[in-house]
Amino acid sequence: MPPPQLAVNVLLASVHHLLLEGADHELATHYPSVCARRGISPRRASDDQVVGAFASFCRAFRHQVAERCATRATQTNEVGRCAILRAVLGSVRARGDGAVSLLDLGCSAGLNLLLDAYACVYGETRVGPRTASVVLRCELRGATPEFSIPDIEARIGLDLAPIDTTDDDQVAWLLACLWPDDLARFERLERAVVVAVARRDELVLVRGDMVEALEDAAWHATRGSRLVIANCWSAAYLPEERRHELTSRVASLARARPVTWVTMEGPSVARDLGVLAMTERLAHRGASVVCVTNFDGATASSSLVAETHPHGAWLDWRAGTSALTA
């Protein structure tokens, strides 16, 4: 399995992918996602029984599993994170900057570029289209963010291998990278893919490295709009030195146009990117952080605006509690 892939994740996704494709084996009865597809009920089993079935499957489908491990890469497109991104864009709107161009680094299928197509429920508050087929539920902790977002004039995604939502095999792989027991997440992703197919003409998906091709992707932004660059748990795949380079590339873009940089990552990644102070005290162990960096020419001001569950299950909004200027 070629680096830098996480071997366990790709192995599990490869097995899941084969089962979703219809591979005939008893292991299918232990995968709720596969059972839902086949209209059967999952079978109860002990850990030892499941381990035995998994090993048996890998022996029976050794070559198919190996081929996927050698050629596939982990792909995730967690639309639950749009509940967090909506809150951040609300803070951008509150600045009074008008319409924005949204650039998602590590966009996968570009589903998060369509965040305004989904309804978000924060406790008792629901925002977004009333007839939305995708409904995201997020427990709101701390302060209440601004939910009204600016108009999105351009939707740009940058990824090493963008997913084509009209390609059944690519979509199946995207689904296979989810844990098979989380049916709500599975169904939510399927519905978001349908939305993306219907609105695919609105998306510009650029194939390339999130550092090297950043300027090329930003070229597609609407002239005169604020460029909002977001990396949502994607900079974690970069080694430390390349995270530093990403920071430099974003700052370079900001010298030519208004830029807001949204970082949703683990704390260590955010610190490597220079958007989270080393001394910042966090309230939630194991949480991800949401940092917003606004550029004014050569000056960048970064603020920790929230802590959050990495899939958007909850949001502790704390905008304006801290700032880091460089």
C-alpha cells in the first residue's frame, strides 16, 4: 500500500467496497450498510465470529482486496461539517464583505461546497431550505453564531483525486470509506450526492495538490469577491513542513485580494499552520478547533472561533475569545 495512506483505513474500505458491490460472503450479514442495501437484517455475532468471517473474506477475495489497497486512497466527504462551515460563513457575512468565493482544499466530491443546499438544525433553530433533502443536526454549545451566510458566487474544490458524483464506482468508494454501522451518516452522504449531481454545473473541481495548485484553483474565484479558503480536516494529511508552506501560499494569495482562511483541524495541525497559539487553552479533550484568519495586506489576524466534534455533531462557538496576529 503506497504511502502516505493509512493501511487499516484503506483495507477496511476495500472490504466494504467489495461488499457494497455485491460480493457473496457471510461477512455481508455483519455490515448494517450492506444489509440495508440488500434488504436483510444484520446478524448478531460475537467479536470472534466477526473476526473469523472477516479473515475468511480476505482469503476468498485476496486479489480484489489487494488491488484496491494498491490503487485506492482514503476519501471522505463528511457533509455534517457543513453545520460548522455555515456558522463560520455567518461570521464572514457579519464583517459586511458581501458575496464570497468558496475554495475547499481536499474537497473530495465537493459536497461541502453546497452547504447552502442543506438544512441545519441547531437545537431548536432550523436554518437553510425548508424542503432540503439533507438535514444536518448539530448540538449547539456556548455562544450562538450568526446563521445567515453571504451569497456564494463561486464554488471551487481542490483535490488530488476529485470524486465524480456521476460515476457509480467512485461514489461507491466514497461510501465504502464510511464506517458501515453508522447508517444515518451513510444515508446523509447518499442524499448529498444526489444534490451534487443535480447542481454539478455550479462546481469547479480542480485536480491537484492542495499546496502546489492553490493559486491555480484560486484563479476560478469571482473577481472582486472575498476568497474564503477552507481546509476541513485535510491539512492533517500534510507533513509538518508542507503545512508551513500552505500557510505561506495562503498569505501570498492574500496580498492580491481579500482572503479569509478557515481552518478546521486537530489542535496540533492548527498550531503547525500558525493559526492557533501554543498557549491556547481548550475546553474539550479530543475536540477539533475552528480558526479563522483574516488578512489585511501583509497582516494576518487569527482567532479561535470554536471547538467542535470532527463530524459536526456539536459546536462550542466561542468567536472573538482570542486572537493571534502575525
